[in-house]
Amino acid sequence: MKEVEGKVAFITGGASGLGLSMARAFTAAGMKVAIADIQQDALDIVLKEFAASNAEVIGIKLDVTDRDAMEAAADKVEKELGNIHLVCNNAGVAVGGSITEMSYTDWDWVMRVNVDGVVNGMQTFLPRLLAHGEGGHIVNTGSIAGHLPVAGLSVYNTGKFAVVGMSEAVKQDLANTNVGISVLCPGIVNTNIFDSGRNRPEQLQSSTDTASKLLDADKQGTDKTNDNIEAVFENVLDPSVIGDMVLHAVQSDEFYIFSHPEFRKPLEARAAEISASMERWADYRNTNNI
């Protein structure tokens, strides 16, 4: 989607952090933007920011786990801004701590937002992008945690691995269409993810405040995982960098968006470990004639 001026973008989790950085980059490029967020107060602040400019921006209070609300949001955007061309499934939450500390409510909350929220965005918007025939793009916010396991982030890892895998498969499904897809895989960015517990529903609260333990994840690892952990907690980026990178990826039809090159070595180490395991099991099968 090289030409974005005048096109319409929809962003979940758009009133802060990564989502807001995308909204700023998109409006600067001349796009019309719908910012969806679960926090009305955050939306109000952001809308005041854009009101001071010539940007065409609307706000929608949205819980991404609510499928009916997602459909209603899509209808509202089309009515007020026109056909939607760019969808950023960005809303996310996180918990931290050992797997032994996790409860069903930890799993349910994170999976519903980080996985079901993306599924709901895909199911709601992709048919619309394909139907209007004007071309489009989807950006799913994964994480470097969708490629690298990190001690103390097992629940978050699970959800982000799912988003990355989903996006890789959808890329193949969309290969012969005029709708592209990208998966954003940042390391740590200066966002409100460490305070995501502020939006945790009452019925999904845990007896342990696992949302506040994200910063303790670097204390969970063993010597074997320290490289991954240190890489995750170093080189925190400003969100504005991500917004510009996402816009470039959309215009260039880039699939993977890796904002933190310092993860190259741990990613290569993981790939090497997988390759070595393949060799060992090939030898096992040959030795045992199976």
C-alpha cells in the first residue's frame, strides 16, 4: 500500500504507546485515523491533541474481546471516514512471574486480549478490506517474545508466539490478494505495557498481582536464559520510532518488523539449537532404522 494519503486506518490500543505512535505517523502521512482504546480518559486526551491539527481523527471506546463491539466499531469507522484500508491489531496486556504463580485468570485475561483481540480484528476487518477492492494492509502487534522464550514471561510468550504464527500463515493466505500483512516484533518500548493491570477486568483479577511483576522477569532466568533476558531489558526505544517503522513497512509491504537488532544473536542461537536437534533426531532414526 504505497499510497496512503487519504486512506483510512483503524488502530486498537491506539490511545497510548505503540498505537499512539502509529496514529501520529499515519496522520502525518495524510491518513484518516480511527483510534480505538478501552480507556475513555486516554482517548479524550489524544483527541484533544489531534484537534489542534488538521488531521481527521475519531475515537472509539472499545474492548477488543467484545466481538459485537468490534463489528460496531468497524461500521462506525466506515460511516464516518469511509472504507478502511489499514488495520492495526495492537491492543495488548501482559503478566510476569514464574509459571508456578500463574492462575487461570492470568491465562484468560492475556489470551483474550492478546490472541482473541487479534482474531476478532482479523475476522471483523479482513473481509471488508477484501470486499472493497481498493487494497489494504493489516499490522498485527506481536513481540520479540513471539520468537524468543523468556523466563517469567510464559503466558505472554504463549500469546505472542500465537500472533506471530497466525500472521505467518495469513501471509500465505493473502499472497494472491491486494491486502498485505505485517507482524510487529519489538523488544521493550517505553509504553504502558508494564501498567496494563490498570485495565484488568474485575472478574479476571488474580490473587497475585502478576501484572506488576513484569519488571521482575529478569530475575526469573537461569544462566542459559540470561542472554535473552538481558537483551529484552536493554535498549528501550521511544514509541515514535515504532510508528515510523510501521508506516514504512506498510508502504513497502514488509512482513517482519524487528525494531531491536540486538536480538539477532539470541534468535540465531535458537535457530542453531533447532537445527542441531534436527540433526540428532535424523541420526537417531538412521541408527534405529526408523
